[in-house]
Amino acid sequence: MTHEKDSMFDQMTSRGHERLCFHQDPETGLRAIVAIHSTKLGNALGGTRRWYYESEDDAVYDVLRLSKGMTYKAAISGLPMGGAKSVIMMPHRNHPRTEVEARAMGRFVDTFNGAYIAAEDVGVDIEFIDWMAGETKHVMGGETVSRGGDPSPWTALGVFHAMRACLIHSGQCEDFFGKTVAIQGVGHVGQNLCRLLNEAGANLLVADINKKNLDLAVDMYGATAMHDDDILKAECDILAPCALGGVIDGKMVEHLRCPILCGAANNILDDPEEDAVALKTAGIVYGTDFVVNAGGLIHLAGMHLGMTDDELVRKNDEIFATTQQILEHTVHASSSYAAAVEIAEQRIADGQGLGVHAG
């Protein structure tokens, strides 16, 4: 499905992007795209997504949306970093991961001289990052060659903090005991979120297209399995989309049976400007995705910037207060998304020129 009819330059201009770079490697067949949205606050860190796209237009649409979200994520988190993202276009759905492909991607990343720093995203794991690191130092999230490790526990912790803020804003206590949380997608982040919520006494509803992930959540955390088509419409206290984006649009808002929407997925809303208004109109508290899922970025960017372990923990804890601040602003804004964007753009304007760029 083609998402955009505008030219690539028009798409870049409308979203404020600096660079959109394509790369093909004849030896491995690698086809990849890097989108750098902004380096106004500093060099741009963002994950590498390895995915099968139906068309090049779909890949461009994905990488442009994701990279812009990274700019806002870094700014709202108070990090002197820009926003970027990359995608590897798989030739078919079951195309195997190989070290030669990862190294080819690493060489592509290295051409940006640090203006883009790659990290883990969907379809890429610690091993893949370490393979990439064999060709470039501008990568975070590995264990043997690179550093930072799996950021998903930190992402989940940030979402947990944001959920607490959403509960308080909705007039409830922040205690999860007896509350029902529906989680769509129980991969690395979803499993960690299940653990935190289970320890806090929540009842869990889970769905995932991967049966192994689903069975693990049921066995480990006493979760109730649901079909992926039903989880978004489940009656619950908090709905947490933690898989791919674009799952909530204006039509779906009408079917939601939750007072709070707060999940780890990027670009949860299909059209955030319109859909966030629909959520507010429906009386649903929305924890803006690029705010609540910033924990992984905070961890890897913080390590890149030289933060101590204690500073990293404190920075992740700030997601609670930031979410509260945005929800308070929502009273006077069209939506929580609009409030979050306003704060992020103000921080970018205030801090422009403070970042340090690689030569």
C-alpha cells in the first residue's frame, strides 16, 4: 500500500528532514535507507529496522515517520541528540540475517561519520549490532564489539513510569494492583513490561502474532492470551500497543474500551494530529508514544554521552514527570500529542546550536 503521493523532496520538506539516503550493496544485495530528520541538537541516534516492505514507498514512509519521532523523543527527554532512523528492506519475509549483510549496513552507517549513530530496532538484535560494529564505531546496543546491550528493559521501564502518570492524571491512584492492562505485542519490550506490571499486581491481557512470545507471557506472568484482532477492543484500564505502529486511527478510537492508551510502539496513531484529538474528545488519556517509549533511547544515548549508571536511572525516571507535565498541558492544547510536540519543538529551538557534530 502506497502511503504518499508527494515526491520524496516534498515529503522531506513537509516533515522537516535534512537527509534521505539510499544504499545498495552489490555483493550482499543489501538495500537500505537512512533518514536524518534533524541534527540541530546534536548527532542523531536511531534504530535500524529490518523489515519486508511491500514497496519502496512504504519503506520511505516508515523511515521518514520514525526518524521525525526520534527527533522529538530526544528533545522531549532533554538529550543533546538529533533524530534519525534507518531501514533494511528485506527481499522476502523470511530472508535470513547474516553477518555479511550486517557488515554491509555498518559500512553504510560509517559513511555518515557519526552524524548518524545506529541502534537496535525491529528485526535487529544485539548480535546484528555487534556485526555492524565490526565496520563502524557509530553504533550502540551491542555487547561484544559495541556497547549498551538490549535497550528493551529500559524502554519498558519508561512505559511503566508513564502509565503511573496516566493513572494519576485520570483521577486514579498509581497502584496497579487489580488493574487490567492489555498489551498488544509481547516481544522484548512487551515481555519486560509484563514482568513489571505482574510484579505490581496487574492483570494482563496479551496478544502477539508470535505464538512463542504469547505462550511465554502466559506461562511466566499468568497473562490471558487474546487474538491479535481483539486485543485493541478489549475492556481494560490501560491499552498498551507494543508492536508496530499505526494501529489506532479515528475509526478505531470509537471501539476502544479503555480510559488510558499508553504503549511502547512507535507511531501508535495513524495520523497523530487528528487521532490524538479524537482520543481527547473520547475522554481517553493518551501517553504520547515518543515520550513514554524514550527509555531505550535515553539508555543508549546516555551511554554514548558518557552518563553514569545513576544518571541513566534518574533520566529514565524523568519520563514520569515529563508525562505528567504534558498531560497537564493537554487541558489547554488540542491533544496530548500537540502538547508534547509543542514542548519538544520549543526545546529544539532553545537548544539549537548546542549539539556537537562529527566532522
